[in-house]
Amino acid sequence: MMGKVNAMQKKIVLMAVSAVTFLMPLVTLADDTKSYDGRLEGYGDKSVTLQDASGTGLTWLLLVGLGVLALGVLFKNSNRSHLD
């Protein structure tokens, strides 16, 4: 069974948690020497380059399809019931 937690212990814990929270971005920015890309892992010393030839065509097709579905609801006949 734990005893009472006094105000000093609460302050110490609060200071430690806040210090870790506010200093963590500095820790992540400190090591900016080499950029690591996981897609190149396992190739060793071979010369491998990444191609940035990806397009947005499939995204546009998806948006057009969703737009047709959304606009199709506007032309639904409200007088028809589900029993027809």
C-alpha cells in the first residue's frame, strides 16, 4: 500500500514530465546527418535510386466515382417506395 503523495513529489514528477515533453523535439532534430529511407533497405552497396514518377490519376478516378455517387442521390425519385 502506497503512502500519501506530497506536493513536492507531485512538483518533481510534473517538472520531469514537462521537461521530457518540451525537449523531445530538440532530441529528434539533433540527429540530422543522414536521411534514412526504408525502401532502400537490403540493397547493400548497390546503386539504387528512387523514382518520383507517381501520379494522381487513381485519386482523380476515385473522386469522380464518389462524386457520381453523391450527385446520383439528388436525382432519386422520392415518390417511389422500396416495395416497387
